[in-house]
Amino acid sequence: MYKKIISLFICFFVLHTFFANTPSLNPNPKKITIYWDSSLSMKDKDLSKEIEFLDNYFNNVKDVVIEFISFSNTIGIDKSFQVSNSDWSSLKDVILGISYDGLAFFENTDRVNGSDINFLFTDGFEVLDKLELRKEIPTYIVNTSKNANHNLLKEKSFDTKGNYIDLTEMSINESLGLLDLESGTIVLNKQSNSPGNKIDRGEETGHIITGEVSGVIYSADGVLSGAVIMVKGGSIGTTTSDSGEFSLKSKLGDILEITYLGMQTKELIVEKLSGNDILMLHKNNDLDEVVIVGTGAVEEAEEKVYTANGKVDSKKLGYTVTTIGEDEFSEAPVTVTDATRGKLLTTTQGQNDDISQAIFRGVNSVLMNQYPLIVIDGSPMERNSSVAGTSTNKMTDYINPDNVASITILRGLAATNRYGSEGNRGVILITTKNAVPGEESKKPYNRALVRDNDYNENLTAINTSIKEKYIDDLKKHTGVKDQYNFYLDQRNKYISDFQYFANVSDYFSQLGYRELSSKILTNILENNSNEIETLLFVAYKAEEKRNFILAERIYKRIIELKPKEAQGYRDLALIYEKTGNYNKALNIYLNIQNNKFNDVNFSGLRKNINNEMRRLILKHKNDLILTGVSNEYFSHVNYDARIVFDYNNRDAEFEFQFVNPQKKFFTWSHTKEMNASRIYDEKNQGFNSEEFLLISAEKGEWLINIESNIKNNKTPVVVKYTVFKNYGKANETQQSKVLLLNNIKGKHTLGKIRI
């Protein structure tokens, strides 16, 4: 008897708590908040059906205060209206005058408003943020778009004890029935029988479909064994088998809660009994939850390497070099080739097994000379030739390996910086013990041995002015309001043209309307929300317009899509600095240094990241928590200039040419023919950035030219070009350009730097 009393008391307590915490769907609310999605994707919805719905609703709810909020990137309208005796004409006029443009930021629906119920008119199209609703107020989501995110809208409305009103599938009468306009009692399951709204969640057992719900739980690593699945709000649960499968008693409309160690907890509504394949995400995909542990970064020993510019600290280079010293030579070498055998990332070909015939990996053209340039103590030797029919066969067996101090391999810019096109297949620098340690060779530099790098071109500067008829048509209208209204009609002709929205965005930015410019820019993402190249293009343009918050959102989205690629973390750290989140930026850098991002290879960006972390600390050390930071990051570096190129497409082919004041040039190629190994590394590691450092550079004016070979790309191909002077110092300056390569043909001057 005592046990029965206890059981009855527990049941009473549970039921009392449940009903006490369940919001009442008040048929006579005093205040309602209406959130109105005015983004571009809502342009083609059935507005007349939504007006009809509201007409009928206010026929039943005759007197109420309405807080009306329209939003896309930002809040467009935030205004209160009094509906008296069903007259909502003032609000209707405002709704009929709304323009649909930009991207929906659902954070604009997250406010404490004191309303009895909320309405949200949206298609649920998520791009740069997630739709999250406050659960303390019932929210009814209304949709008239066929292409809406129906499952999401059902889930989010049910979470608030509201409902999903899909006017593409149900009648107005059916939709009003979901609002309990007559009885005023608690409604748990009053649903339409229409095809688009069959989920039943209530006590009305006559319409509830019960049975066994089954499926498979998996992650990016495969199926998950031992994942826990519970029916939310109840005691029914199970775990997955070794094959990730589960089955438990449930009904349509129940909410399943799935948990697994190391994964983000997931909730979903049961919409079908079988075939539920459920993807779980790793918790470490959320950068904001990363915690730094351990004693800090390991301080790297200073490493001096020989380059075309002499002996330099390896950390200060803008490129990767390979150096081996005499203590690493093979035992008892007879020749230099013997000394380096198995130590260099090369292959050899030809009749003679000689280092002068080494071929660096990734070089695959058979039409050009593949062999590197040999430089001994600063003096270039006559280059061997791999081209059929040539007679040059210059061996290195005359060099005594016992007299060699070190051998350094240079590639890319490192090879062409001083040796021009002669070094375009790499340079092997041999430093002998006769050279003075720690200094450049005293032997005279014979410029006659450096051929084919005299610059005698007269290029035109890149013209970034907008020359499009649609811009000329915009200019025919007077005032920004008339121009914007004209754009709203004009855009229908160019709705899938990313260049159109970019150019119109630039036009309004030049007029000083930055918020409007950013709204127009984000329209590019409406049709390309998961395309990395497009996301990067919009991020670069947002930075150019100094809309760093938008850029930050995009870089976070890229990491969600590509959590194993290095570039996204580096880009997010940089944008955190620009938004003033200095410690968030430092945390990312420290996580990179301490290998906290699992399975992400940062080797291709290591030099960039070291430089950028040092700059962050030097410029903002008073605002940073510097626990665990190595002392090396507190010392200034002396660069004449630091030049950084970021690009959004790893398959894009282009070439940068640097011309010094003496009219000698060197090049860096991003082409499959000239730099295939680099492009392979970019794709394999997930990075698309390169830095170039001018150290003790020749004084005068340097030219930077670019040659583009982009053909008929339907997506944007863009380069962001940034030049720093006095890098990391109080008087630092930087200039940046965003260059769309799609319409640029041939070779042009990108910019000039005066040293």
C-alpha cells in the first residue's frame, strides 16, 4: 500500500511538472512577435497566401499588439503595431512594401520579447548560421516556399511547443486549426491530416502511429557502436550494435536524443520508422570549445640555412628549403652525389648518376630542361641539359665532398629570386669550407652567368574600374533609393551571375552605402552556399569592404565544410585579429603549434603562420594571455616588405613576376607545368596562400606583375594581394587588393613597392 501511494505521488509530480512547464497556446494573446525573413530566397514565395493566412488569423484574434521584425543580414524593420477589431491594415502595408534581398541571419530572431507566441515566416534556408529558437515561447513557423527546409522547420517549431504551418500543403482552415483559436486549452497533438504535416505528438492515441523505429548511427570515421539513443522525455532507450544499428519502440513525432562520447549530442524527430541513417559530428569541429592544455609551444632551435641571398635564419624565409650539412653526408663519399644519396627529395635520370642531373619531384614536362642550376659558393656553374640532342654534360665529380660544408636545395621563388629563369627547375647551392662561415662568399658574383632574366617589358596596370552596361543603367537613376529599386528589377536578369552582384555591391560601396553593399554581395551565396571557391570570394570581398564580421562567419562556415584543411584555421585566426578577438586568434595559433587539430597538416602554411603569430603578439601583447608562448615570438623581424597572396582556386593557373630596381626579374608559377608538386601539396594539405619576403632588398621601385590564364570559369577565380611594410611594428602599413581573374587576360602590372 505504501509503495502504491509513493507511485501515485511520483506520477502526480511528473504530470504536474510537465503541464506546468508546457506553454499554453493562448487563443487570445495580448502580444505577438512576427519575424519576417526578407532574404533573397524568399523573393519567389507565395506572399498572397501568407497575407490570406494573416487575414484569417486576425479575424479570430481581433485585438493584439504586434512586434514586427523583418530581417536578412541585418534588422530591416523593427516596429510595433496595434491590431484593433481585426484591423491590421497598417502592418499589411508594411509587409507589402518589403524588398527581398541578402542572406538570412537567424540570430536576428533570438531576442527576449515578452510575447505570448511568436510567428516566423521563413523557408529555413541556412547558409552562414543556424536557425535556433527560444524554447520558452511557442513559435509557429509559416512557409509558402516549395523548396523550404521542411524537416528543419518542423523540428524547430516543435521544440518550442509550436507548430509548422506549411501553406504549400495545407489549406488556410487546416493551418488555423493548428493554432487552437477556439478552445484555449493546452494542445499537444492537434494536427492537420494534410500530406505535408502528418507528424503527431500528442495524447490523441487514435491518430498516433507506433512501432519499432530503426536505423544506423555513423560518423565520418564509420559506424558507431555503443551510441545511446533515448526517446526524449521518456525512459525508453537502447544502444547501437557493433554495426551501428539500433531499434526501439517509438512513434512518429517522438524526438530521439543520440549521444556518443566525443560527438555532439543530436536530437531529431521521428518521421519514418525505418531507414534512419544518422550522422554524428565530432565535438572538436567547434573552434569556440577548443581549450589550450600543456606547457606551451616547444621552442625551435635557430636554424641557419644557405640561400641565394646568403646565410639566413630558416624561420625568416618565405619558402621551404632543404639543407644537409657534412655531418649528414653518407659515409665515405667519393663524390658529392655519393654524399647526398637518399637525402634529397629528388629522382635522377640520364646516363650519368650525378647530382647535376637531379629532377625535383613534381616536374613532369619533357619539353624543357629539367635539370637544376648548380651554384658553388655563390657562383653559378654551366647548367646541364636534359633536352634531347644537346651536348652539355657537366658533371660534379670534380668537387671534393670532404671540402663541402653544406648543400641546400632551393625551389620556386627561392630558386628564381637571384638566378632568374635559369633557376626555374631548382637550384642546388653547394657551400664549401673555403667560404667564410656565417658570411656570404667573398668570391665575386659573375652576373654574366645569369641569363634570360632581363626585364624589358612595358606592361599596363590592371584596370579595376567597372565597365558594364548594367552599371551605366543604374547611374541613370537619381538618388540611392531609386537606384536600389531599379536594381531590384534589374537583378532578375542576372540572378545567377556572381560578377553582377559583386560589381553592383562595389558600386554601392563606392557611394558610401556599406551595409547595402554587403547585403547585395551575400546574394552570391544563395545558390552557392557550399562551394568553397565562392565562399572565399565573398569573404575576400567582405574584408575589402571592411565587413570583418561577415568574413568571420564565412571562414567559420568553411571550417564546418572542410575541417581537415589547414587554410580555414589560418584564415579564421587572421579575421579574429581584425574583429578584435585577439585571444581567440592566439588560441588557434597555439593549437596549431601544439598539434591540437587532429589530422590537419599545416606544413605548407607553417612559415606564414609563424610570421602571423609573431605579428599578433608584437602588436597586441597587452591584450593577450601569453601563457605558453615561446620567447621567439617576442622579437621583431626586419623585412623590407612582406607580400602575401591568397587565392580561392587551387587549380587556377597564374604566375607572379617580381622585377627589382635593376630590371632583373624572377617568377613564381602556379601552373601544373612549372609547379605541379606545389599544387599537389595544396590539394593534399588544403591550403591556398603564399608569402614572399623582401629582406635586405635592393633599394628602389619593385614591380609585381601577374599573368592569368583563366578560361571560362563559371565560378569566381580571385587573388587577394596584401603588402606589408614595417611588418609587426607600431608604424606598420598594409595595402590590399582583391583581383578577379576571370576577365583578365594576359600579363599586367599588379602593383609597385618602393624600398
